[in-house]
Amino acid sequence: MLLIWSGLQAQPEHQVWAEVATARPVYQLGYALSWPLTDRSSLAIQAGFSLAPGATALPAGMYYSWGGHTHRAVLSAGATVLVEDFFSFDQQISDTYLYLHPGVGYQWAPPDRHWSFRLVAMPSLRMDPTATRLWDPEGFWVGVLQAGVGFRIGKRKP
């Protein structure tokens, strides 16, 4: 806990991410703040959006990476709210879904470059609260593979 607290006192790096996945939302654009915890680990908090025909998604997540300076392992935890047919609400049809997704993956981030690549495999729990049973959602698991490219804004902190 002390390691995380001391790492969050440092100046964060600002990153913009573009990601694609094998399940909805298929793509997303995000903004992340990444704090170096040690010289070989970091913690990033990311929020984004995805607009597709008939659906809008708001993903948010946290990524912890550790390893070498270029090759790193990644643990992730995230949630996505997906709304279908935003302008045509119906009282009997559920058009809002909640996805909860823990994951594990790999990040390639060369220290001398302004970009990095991340690949994460995750089981995604899709919760479907209906209009009549909002507090009793039915859920099922979906396997998801997510790939993304991130671009650092500004210079890397020493």
C-alpha cells in the first residue's frame, strides 16, 4: 500500500489509447493516466468511449504492469456500460448492459518511443438488467481478447 501511495505522488504520464476487442464494444478510444510505482512497475487508470451504430459505450478500467523496461506483464480490471438504441427507450426491453472484465496480458513499451502496444485476454461478465428486474440482472461469461495501441503525450519522465 505504501508503494502505491508513494508512486501516486509522482507526476503521471498522459496517454491516449485506441483499442479493439473481439466482443462489444468492438472498439474504444481512451485517455489514461499512468503513474510509475517503481522503475519496473506502473499503475494506469483509463476512461474512454465508443460510439457505434445503435450503441454507445463508456469503458473505465485500471491496469497494473510490471516487468522489464520494454516487456511487461499486465493485470487489468474494468467495467463498461453499454447503451443500445439510446433514443428509443422501451419499458419492457432492456437496452443497457454492464460488462465486468478482469484480465491478464502483455505490454510492449519501448522506453525510447512515444507509443506502446498492449494485448489482454479476459473473461467478461455481461450483466443484462431488464426494466422489470433492475436489481436482479441475468449474466453470462464471454471470452474477450483486446488489443490496443497507446500514445504518450509529452516527454517520458526520468
